[in-house]
Amino acid sequence: MAEAHPVGFQWVMEAKRRGAKVFHVDPRFTRTSAVADTYLPIRAGTDIALLGGVVNHILENELDFREYVLSYTNAATIVSERFVDAEDGDGFFSGFDPETGSYVQDSWQYAGHESDSGSGHTAQERDSAAGLRHESHGAQVHGETLRDETLQHPRCVYQILKRHFARYTPEMVERVCGIPREKFLELARAWTENSGRERTGCLIYSVGWTQHSVGVQYIRTGAIIQLLLGNMGRPGGGILALRGHASIQGSTDIPTLFNLLPGYLPMPHHADHPTFDAWVDSIRHPGQKGFWGNARAFGASLLKAYWGDAATPENDFCYGHLPRLTGDHGTYQQVLNMIDGKVKGYFLLGQNPAVGSAHGRAQRLGMANLDWLVVRDLFMIESATFWQNGPEVATGEIVPEQCRTEVFFLPAASYVEKEGTFTQTQRLVQWREKAVDPPGDARSELWFFYHLGRRLREKLAGSDQPRDRALLDLAWDYPTHGPHAEPSAEAVLREINGYDVTTGRLLSSFAEAKDDGSTAIGCWIYSGVYADGVNQAARRRSRHEQDWVAAEWGWAWPANRRILYNRASADPQGRPWSERKRYVWWDPDAGEWTGYDVPDFERTKPPTYRPPKGAAGPEGIAGDDAFVMQGDGKGWLYAPSGVLDGPLPTHFEPAESPMRNPLYGQQANPTRKVYAHPVNSVNPSPPQEHSQVFPYVFTVSRLTEHHTAGAMSRTVRPLAELQPEMFVEVSPELAAEAGLTHLGWAHLISGRAVIEAKVLVTDRLTPLRVDGRVIHQLWLPYHFGFEGLVTGDSANDLFGITLDPNVLIQESKIGTCDVRPGRRPTGPALRDLVADYQRRAGIIPGRTPPMVTVRRPAGQADEGPGEHADA
């Protein structure tokens, strides 16, 4: 955090000055490690084993915040007798389908709901990254469940959790992660001692935590710990995901993702959602508790914002105009489709896949096979010049004179040259004023898309083709200003906020959304950002003029709520857990919830409220159901649906690893998304043969002086001077083993590419003793490419394409490689070296390694306990 997010890290240092203990877990000793109380070096890709050890420490010693856990989580809920844990299936849960490499989730459901909850077979959900649509949470589960409030039933979640994590002992953590037992126990003790009624602890991870083939389960394990310790919904607790840009959160709220619509409404699937009602019911799950029960109002209001007068109840609000998913439309599938000639054109905005995405060679070969490519950026980035300056030109794989792609480079306005909002990691929406006009032909994204849409609509104005109605019916009438007809960003924000269609009155909250077409809302979770006709995101009241929650600095979705699920900051009776941690509580005299923040609960619903039998939606939420978006009102220690690779996190080795999984016979995530394509390959891992060809682990992260793929920072002279060359950090022990010289050259080889870098020999990387052997890890920055003031090979070229099954994010924080002294070969000799390594490792490009590495996987969904003990 000190390295990549130094402005935010000032508050960690402030907390430390006030007595907080700071632990830093990282494969490499960094600027954060230097000021932490304790640094724990870890083998990259083993975080579930570490966190699982903390879970086991909590449960084994009964250190959970019992009243919180019993009231606010699903610990007491009883799971189907058909469920078989990965502990009994050698790494497989019940319901695994070897044919598709995915799970049928029926046996994971709560007892009695095997057929009316869950999503059944999940192979299609993996292709559409369905896990993303559950981010603010829409996973299906029945509201009425069997529970054992004593937590003694052998199939209650609490007991399942205890059995599942029992093998994650301090000794196993040391064996898997390389973290000494005493160091681990120091972390576990501090975490538990700083949690409970009087204290809370915060878990902070960088966005790279998601970039693993089990990345979603990393975060799930962290959430389990924070729920067990009562750290969710309370001040000083929670999980903070550090993002690489100011508005990465905003880009998932109002998404740039293929499978989501604004406010985490799922994009409809052509086979499953033929009608508006079918789509809405797949979101709200009729009969389920929680605020997703209002999904019809959210969906109708969004379509009304899109298509205005044309959207009526009679035509299902133009639902027929919405695009449909037909399968995997993720970025990596599209790149492979480009190589195969299935994609004609591509827009790149704020992305630089030629050096910024995994498997850079595949990215460049894909873009070289388009008809046209539009690049909007501040600088002439590698993705605009790959056809003339990329590595494949030297190897002869791209011939500039024969490259078919017509590239259009359009200069973009920077963040100081345009107005608008950004939404950062804590969901805080802040308005940004334009400081200066953009130079020359540079324009904002808003200008570009508004005028592109306007011109396309003009070209189609006389069309009577049904296929053109979606574009022609759009409500595309934003006011413009200035010499270049810049659209009003505030007008767009007002539409995002939502309004009454009849009167034009701006809505004050999403509670005003209607399902009859009388409200239009561009993003329901942002409703209230323009309440009372005032741009709430532009508020900048000094912290000295308001309380410590600072509710008048910007605006946080939803409803300006600064901590989600803050009903959990009070006990089941509505009283603060402690005076020290008072945040939101029930005022019996006023008959409402009050406190420092906007209550994340119906304001006048008392703690004693119990829903009538059969109640659904918000009405089904009891007065002590703190997690109001969940179908059962509880925080999930165990996920019966919504997570595709298991209801509980399980340690698997990365897709490329030098060692066998010490915990299970199943080596890697059996549901990971792989692509059998001639351009793609995976380095062998045990139990495959030849894994010793790539004996070293490499990982990548960020430098303070550079930003992401370096397009901006490598063009700024002072930053370029501070970090002028691509380099690789290695330990003195590895340098001696591989013959590397400090400040000399080395080249790294994977099954996809060879890159070169200057050598930095440093004890910031610790050789780890893991399962009886020494594991060496190398570290690389990912900021370099072949354009800019300073250049260098791209670390991302080394990675292949293997994805997490829930969200289709790439495993780009760990891979295996070999390292040799000296500079890499050039021209065709470079590809010859890769081919030689592929031959020695038994790699056949386009052929994926075996997904199942046990004698046979765990049984199908209809199996009972013990039926596959021989797995």
C-alpha cells in the first residue's frame, strides 16, 4: 500500500501512531514492509492456506465473536445432507462434472432447498462471469432456512467450517506458505485480540489479490475471517480493496464489463431470459428476502433511462433492445477470436493490452488481425504502434507492410481536462472540475461517445430495419456547451441519479424507483447523488466543520451510506456493541435507527420485527437481519450459490507451480477457465512431468514512480529518470545458483515468451523453505513497454491465459519461468528459444494440462456422504 497507494497509506501510518498494529504479507519486502510492525514473506499463490490457518485458529480456540456470528451470519444454518466437502473429496466438493469442469450446486444448498435454490449446473455461468453480478449480492437462496442456534448440529455451517479448515494448522501454513509457525501465530493472535465488542480490525488487499485462478476465493476467505470476528458493518473493520485507478470502482458500478448493466444488474442471456419478466425474476428470485426483491423497479427504471418515451409497460420497456449474452464475451476470449478472424473492429479506451494484459504476444497478434482499431489515449501507446514497433516485427510474425489493421489514433483528454465524477474504493463519488481545456483535437470520452452516437443515429434516421430501433429509440438528448459542443456531464449525472418521468423531479433515493415506467434511473445504486437538485458529489465541506464520518464530503452509494451493512454495528437488540464503537443504533423513543451514518436498514423497522410467514423482499428482512441484500439476510460464511468453484475456499496451487499441492490430490482449481488455442500454453506443474524445466516462481507488482503499463509515467521525464529501466529482483542465493550478476543482464523464459531485464540482487526476496525444499521467487515491475522516454520488455509477455472461473480475471500475479544470465536473443532466434523450452517441457500449444489430478473426482450432486471415499 505504501508503494502503490502512498496517499491512502498516510492513514495507516496515522493509525499506527495511535497504537494500531500493522502486518504486511507479501512475497517481497517493500516500502510497506519497512514500516509495518511485522512482515511475513509468503509464497505467491498460497494466501488461502494462510487465511485458512487464521480461520482454523479462530474456530479451534473459540475466538469468534459468538453473539455477532450467531445473529448476523449463516453459521447456524443447516446444509443439505447431500453435501460432501472437499476435505472428503481430496479437493472436490460434491457435484463436480468432469465433462465440463464445473459444478452442479444442488447439493450445496441449505437443507430442504436443494431444488428451489442455487443455479444448478454452472458451466454457462462460468462463461458469462456470473460471479460478478453477485457483487452487491444477488445470489439465489431461500429465505426460510433450518437453523440450529446451539451450533452443534453436524451439518450446520459452523461445524462444516470447523471440519473444512481443521487441516489448516500453523504447521500446514508453514509447509505451504513458507511462513514460520511463530510468525503466523503472531498474526493470528493480533487479529483476534483486536476484534470483538471493543475493537475492530481491517483487512486491506491490493487489486492484484484478484488476479489468481482462485482470486475470488482469496477474498471469500478474508470475508469469512472478518465475519467470524465481527468486523463487517462496523467502523474500523471491513475489507478494503485498493484499486489501481481513481475510478475502478466506478467502472464496475456503471460498468465497462461485458456481463453487467449499471447497478450490478446482470446482462440477460439469450437462452435463459427471453422476456423482461424472466430476466427480472432471475435477479429478485421470487420469495427471497432482501432489497433485490425490488429488481423489477430497478430494471424498468434503467430501461426507461435508456429508451425514454419509446419504453412503455406494453413493450416491456424496450427490453427487446437489450443485447444478450451468448457465451464468453470476455476480453481474453475476444483476443483469441481476433486471431481466428472472428472480430472486425476494436475500441481501446484507457487500456493498453499490447503490454498491459497477460500474454502480450497473443494481444498483439490479435490486434494485427483486425480490419480496424480505434485507440483513444493521451500518448502514442504500444497498442497503437504494435504493428511497426512490437516484438513480433523483429521475429517476423508481424510484417508492417502486410499488417491488415487500419489504426485510428484519437487524442484523449486527461482527467484535469474534463469534468465529471470518479468513484473510488470506498464507493465515494466525487465531482471533478475541469482545470484546463484539452489541447488540440483531444476530447473527453463523454464528447466522443455522445457525438459518435449522434452521428450513427443521423446515418440511420431513415431506416425501417428492426435491428436499428435500439439505436434510434435511445434517449440521446444531452445539452452541450462550448465551441466543441461538449455534452453536459452534470446532465448525465442527473440522469444517472434518476427522475420522475412526469414532473422531471430528481429522485432522492432508490426507494423511489417504480416498476411502472414512471421513473427513469441510469444507475439505481447512485440514486440520491443529485438529490434535491444539488450535485451531492461536489460537496467539499471541511472535516473541521463536521463529525468524523464526514458525510458532507462527496457522496457514497447507496444513499450516502459510508459503511455497508452498518446495522451490524449494533447488537441484535439495536444497542451499540460498545460505547467506543458506537456507529448506528436503534432509538426506542424516536422509533427509528439513528447514529453517525445513514442506517443500512429500513429506518423505522424495530429490532423486534419478525416477518410474517412467506414474506419476501424487504418485508422478509427481520429486525436483526443485518445483511439486507442477502436472500436470507445473513453474512455468508458458507456460500450455497453465487460462487462457482466451491461453497468454501480451498487451497489449490496456481495454474503454474513448481510443487505438488500439499493439502489435496487435486493440484489446481479444477473449475478454472482455460483456453485450448494454438497461441496459448500452460507451463507444466506436478504431477505432470518436466515441471523442473521452469523451476522458479515469478511475481509482478507496482512501483511508486510508475503507473500501470507505464503509458503515462514513462512519458514524464522526472518519473522516467527515477525508474529508467526494466529490472528483475532476485535474492543473493538465486543469483549464485543461476549465475546472475548485480546490475548485469538476465533473460527470463516461459512457455510463451522471453524477456530481458537488468538484475537487482537484493535480500528483499527471501528464499522460502516449503514442504522440504527451497522455493526461489523473482520479482518484476509491469510498467515497461517499447514506447515512451524509457523502454523495456513487458513482464506481461511471460504470462499465459488462465482465468478465475467466477469473474474471468487472469492469473497474472504468479507464473513459472527459467532465468539465464545475459541478454535475450533477438529476431527468429527468440522464438526458437521458446520452442526449445516448449519441447523440453512437453508443451504442445493449444493443449491444456489435465484439469483433474486425483484418481477420480468427487461424485455428482445426487451422491450422499461417504459415497466417494476412494476418490
